[in-house]
Amino acid sequence: MRKFFCLLVLLLLFPVVRARNAVFVSKYESSSMDINTLNYYDVINDIFSNVNIIQDVEVKKNSTKWIDAYANTDMIFVISLSDEMFRVSRDIFCGNLSVVLNKTKGIVFAGDSNIFKNNDMFGCPYTSYFNLASGANNVELKNNSVKLNMSHQITSGFTINKTYNVKINDSFYPLIYPNGCTILGTVYGDPDGPGSLLAGDYPFLMIWEGIANRIAVWTMNTSELTDCTDCLGWNLFNQLLDWVSNTSDIGFKIITDKEAYYPDERIQINVKAPVDIGGITGTIYYPNNENHSLSFTGSGKERSAVYLLGKDVPSGNYNIEVVVDGLKKSKMISVSPFYLNLTINNQTEKVKVWVNVTDPSGNIVNVNLTVNITSPKGEKSNYYFENNGSVFFTYDALESGEYTVYAKAIDGYGRSDSKTKSFSFYFKANIKFIPQNITRVVQEAGNITVNVKIFNNATNNVSNTRIEKIGEIKDWIILENTSLGDIEPNESKDLTFKINVPDVEEGEYNGSLKFLFDGEEYILPITIKMEYLGILSVNPESWEGWIIKGQSKTIQFSLSNSGRREVIIKSVEVMGDLEDRISIIQKPDKIEVGMNKSLKIEIKTSDISMEGLTKRFNNELKITTGQGIHYPLASLRINVVENIREMANDLSVELEELKSNITVLKKVIDVSSLESKSNEIKTNLDRVKDSFDQGNYENAVTLYESLELEIESLKTDIERAYIEAKEMKKPNTLIIVALIVSIAVVGIILFIYRKIQSEKKYAWLYQKWKARTRYHLFK
């Protein structure tokens, strides 16, 4: 009972949408058609779950293929008939087609299925089988503007915001003399050209509604719907198909005030239809085949009848049969001198059975009760209760499967009532899934592999395991097999399957795998969230370069979006050695699909502490988007270099001082090697400056460091040359003093320069020395 109640609630909350079927009748036997007919087929095929193509000759032959088709369809669409059906076999074709008029179907005649040519009328709408209209040859239409009757559900919600064009051509076939129809769409024309019929609004969309069917005539080809920017379009046609194929609204309903009656009670019978009821007859059939006519009163769309049951009528099922305008329907009721209520609860370990027998006032009636319970193997358990009208007992179910309960009550007059009910009993499995549900966020179409572990936590085997795919994504799920076999107690099985996600619109798509274990159902929910994202690319992903100490540099990155949604740039942060000296000077807020935008940063190197002439600093750019942090982080490898050009200029000053000393020594000894060495240093100093100016900082630094050593070496060589000169010639006191002073001065200058470069000390002394006239130590 609990299962039934849950199912009922689900049906009320989520009504089942019944699949609709259509039959497409034309001269073609397959979907290889002319373009106009194929366009109609495509639209119908998109709306209906199944479209059965039937060639018109099959209708003419009244073949089994045609009979099976119209017996299982909601709508028949007729278009593009062969010339034989128009001229030779029209009566046979239309006669066989008209058979469906009392089968609760919808029929649409479209396009040239209703043609007036050469003063001859063709098509079923003009025949005595349908008699929907009398035709006239519409040879001229005055304009293409559409008028709609907005009072019907087909046109309800179809707003005309402008004058729609129907692009009339020679394939437009309006009916101008419809019989007993509702005209929903008209165009302005002259039905017979110059002649007796006046120009005016003539219909292109007409509908007829009967008790057993709905019929529409639609006289436009697809070019008149789609071949111009302001054409009418498919919306009105789609709503027409929905109305014609809604078989739940076709026919009539038989409604009684109750489902079960007692003898001597009145049965209130109401008949309701969506259209006016013409002829109506009715009959009530007793269980013993006795029958009586019903007399109906009323008008319009409703009729009613009252039937009085006799005091001694037989117990059992009574059939109320009603025929309205040729359509027959029936409704079953039950009659009993007392009411037998049989209730079964199969949700507990022991099945509980209640039997109550009451009179029309609800009082318990003592009767003789017999209850039989049949097991799935056919074994019967019989229970008998004498002179008792309220019984409760429990039943031990010993096997899984379907059970049948039959209860019969007989009173002292021999009158009886009986009920039969079935219930399912299965020893419950205890199934657990890991994970308990599947949720995947997908950015692109493709295959997803899913792994699920299925545990049996029960004390008994789980057998007859089957897997069913349900929900809107059931066709996406790919299972290698639909059975897991048996699962032993406390054991598990692994299930691997794929989900082939197609290229669909963004949104949430749901489905499930339904596992059936010995009659028990377990659901594994599956959710696919299609979220198309922006795809951010950073170019370059890695930047490395040189910056002269004390200077600033601007670096530009290109941010591009190759995804299907814009990328929001929330923030850009610098992490690493120089994060306090790097500023974001230009950042885009968002990057549209397919666009590129610039990110600019500025690096400042003032007051950077350096141990040598160069130093590398490593940093990263952390870009946070609306989707999170972008990876990989863009790297920044920044090499800071001292101003080697200025330092090379200072070495050049020092070299000139040493060259002056060489010139003095030249008067005493041979200094050609010293001159050669100083000239080579001078050349390399120029190379240092050129490399630096050209941005070849590594080469400039390496060469500069070697020249510092060569300057020191040159100074040592000059000191040795002085000693050599002293040995060759008596020393001139003045020369000796001058050399000593010169060497000391050069040493002091070099010391002060280095202090200036490293600590910015003695800058005042250095500037004063630069300003004075150079003092030559040797004359």
C-alpha cells in the first residue's frame, strides 16, 4: 500500500507524458521526397516520438500496414498525393481514410491534398466521405497579409506583431466554401478571378471538431512559411498539430457518482464531451447478461441519466455502455448487497491481511468468509471464518515473488461478493552504492567514464539483478551489459560504464540507473551539469629579461579567451622576490569569447640590494578568474644588472692614469708590453660598453669582471717596471716619489669609487677630484 501511495504521489507531482505517434500519408514510400513535403516531414518528426510513413496506395488497398498504422496513432497527416488518388481512385482512397473518423484520431489535410484545378475539385475534403467544403478556383490573391481568429486555443498566444507574409505562389490552395467549420486564418483574394464571386477574405486554415475526431485543412506549402524574412513561420502550424493530436481531449467521458453500489440504489450517469452532443444512446449490462436501455436528458456538451437498481439485482460487475455520434465507450461499476474490503500490507516481515464486510450504512455484516492465498509456486493456503464480518490475520511468506489473495463472503441468503488482489513479497536486499550518486560538471561534449561499487549488506544472496537506464540522459549512458548476476552477502561488485555527453545547450541533465534485485528497486541518480566556460590563455606563459638597476620596465602579457563563455578577471597578484616592486598598471575586467586583451605590469628596481653586478629574482603572476585561479601561473624571471656602462667609464679614467705612468716609464725602460696590455684593456672596455648598449648584459658583466682583474694586473706590472728601472739607473728621487704618490692616488681613487658604487660614500670627494685638473706625477 505504501508503494502504491508513493507511486500515486509521484504521478500527481510528475505526470507521465505519453509519447505521441503520427502517420504521414503521401505518394512517397520513404523520406526521399520533394523538398516541400520533406520540410513538413522534418517538422512533424521533431514533434512526434514516432512518425510512420505510409504511401497513399497502401490506404487505397486498405493494407494491413495502413490498418496497423492508424490503429496506433494520434494524428494522420495527408499531403502530396499521387495523381491516381486525385483522379482515378479518390473514392476508394477517401473512403478508407474516413474509417478513422470514429477511431478518436486527428486528421490534417495539407497543401495539395485539397486542390481545385481546371474546374475539377480534387482531394478528400470535397468528397461525400468528408464533405468539409465546396471548392472554387482561387486564381488570384490580392495581397499576402494574414488574418487570424484569436479566440481558439490554436491561435491563443500566437501574437501577430506585424503583418506576416505568406508569400503566395501557385501552390496555395484555399478552400472558399467550408461547411460547418471554424476558420482560424484567412488571406485576401479573388476566388475565381473576374467572375461572380466577390473578392474578400478566404480561408487557408480551417478546423472541424467532432466527438470522435478533429480535422484541419492547412493550405500552405513550406516556402510560404520560411522563404522570406517576414513569413508566417512554423509556430502556428506546430500549435495546430498539438491540437489535432491531443486525443485525450477528443471523445467523451462517462462519469458515475460512485464506483460501487448496493441494491436499491440510484446510479447517476453523466456524459461530457468537448463539443455539442448529437445522438446518444446507452445500455447497462448486468453480470447475468440481462441489459436495460438508458434514457438521457440535457443539451449541448452534457447529457445525464439515472438508473434505479432493484432490491434483488445480482451481485457483480455492471457495464455501462454509451454511444455518442457513432463512438462507443463503456464504464464498469460493481453492485453488491454488502461491500467486501480486502487490504494487504506486504511491507512487514509477516504479511498482514484485513477483510471487512459492511452494509450500505457502514455497519459490519456477519458472513461466512473464505480467504485463499496462492504462493508464487502455486501452493495454496486456505482460511475459513464463520459468521464473521471483520477478520485480521498474518501470513508467513516463504519465498520471493507474486502472491494472489482471493476473498469471498456469503450471507445467510446466499448472496455473495468477492475480491481478488495480488501482492509482491521479496526478501529485502540491502544494497549500497559508492558513490551514492553521480554528478559531473562538463565543459565540452565527450565520453565520461564512471566507476560504481555495489555492496550487498544483507544476509541473503541478491539475484536476478537487472539494470535499466531511465531519465532524459538514458540514451547517453553506455552499458556493456544490463545484468550483474548474483551478489553474495557482504560482497560487492564493480560496475564501469560510460556517459557519452553530446553537444547540448548549457543546463542540468538528469537520469538514473535503476537496479532491480529480486523485485526490489534501487536508484542511482546521475546528473550531468553542462557548463560551458571561458578558456583563458596567457602569452607568454614565462617571461625572462634584464633590467638595469635603478630603472623601471613595463611588460605586457596577452590574455585570450578560446572558450564558449566570457572570462571574468577578478584579480591579478604578484608573488615572489619583487612582489613589492611590481605594479599592475593595466588589467582587463573581462575577456569576451574569441577576444584578446592586454595585461601590463611595471617593475621598479630602485634601492634593490645586490651582492654582485647581477642578481636573479623569481616571481609569478596569480590570475584569479570567475572560475578560480588560472594555472599554470605565469612566471617572471627578472635579472637586475648594475649600470656596467658607467662603471666601465670609471675604469677608463683609471686606465688613463695608468697609461700616464707608462708614458713616464717609457723615458727610462722599454714599456711596449705595458702599452700593448693597456691598449687591449682599452679595446675591451669599449667592447663592454657596446655589449651593454646592445643589451648583451651577461657578456658585458663577464668581460667587465675580467677587466677589473686585468687593471689590477697592469698596476702590478707597472710597479715591477719601476723596480726594473731603478736597477738600471740611479733612482731619481723625484721620479720615485712621483711613482709612489701616483700609485697611491690611483689606489685611493679605486677605493673611493668602489665605496661610491657599494655604499654611496665619498661621493663628494670623487666629484671634487673629477673637477680638478689632472695632476701629472711624472714630468
